[in-house]
Amino acid sequence: MENIVNRILEIDKQARQLTMNAEDLQAKADVEIARETEKMQADFAKQSQQKIARLKEQELQRVNTKLQEKESQTNALLKQLEDDYQQHSEDWVKALVSHVLN
């Protein structure tokens, strides 16, 4: 009988030790999961910021290209207007004076 009681106590001791080991493993796993989650979130945030910066730079380049195109068009129109003025200013003045006087 004493042998059975000792065996039950031994099994109980082993079960408690297994439970403690399992709890320790669970606690370590929880810490590791939390650490990995934080790392993944930080990596995702970094990648997102890099992508945002890259897209911002691409958009800025696109806008600058459009701006340069518009400036070129505006300068071409201004030059054409100045050329027209140089060629036709006397005719325009004569036409205006004639229109005002008549």
C-alpha cells in the first residue's frame, strides 16, 4: 500500500513539474510572440514610410515635369505675343487711332 501511495505522490510531483514547465514555455512563447509582433509592426511601419516617401518623390517629379511643360508653353506663347507686337504694333496703333477719330 505504501508503494502505491509513493507512486501516486511521484506521479503528482511529475505532473506538477510538467505543468510548471508548460507554463514556463507558454510565458516564454507569449514574450516571443509579443516581441515578433512589435518587430513586424515596426518593419511594416518602416516599409510604409519608405513607400510613402518614394510615392511622394515620384509625384513631386511628375508635378515638376508638368510645371516645366506649362512654363515652356507659357514662354512660347509670350514670345509669340511679343513677336506679334513687334511686327504689328504700328498697325494696331493706327487702327485704334483711326477707330477713335472716326
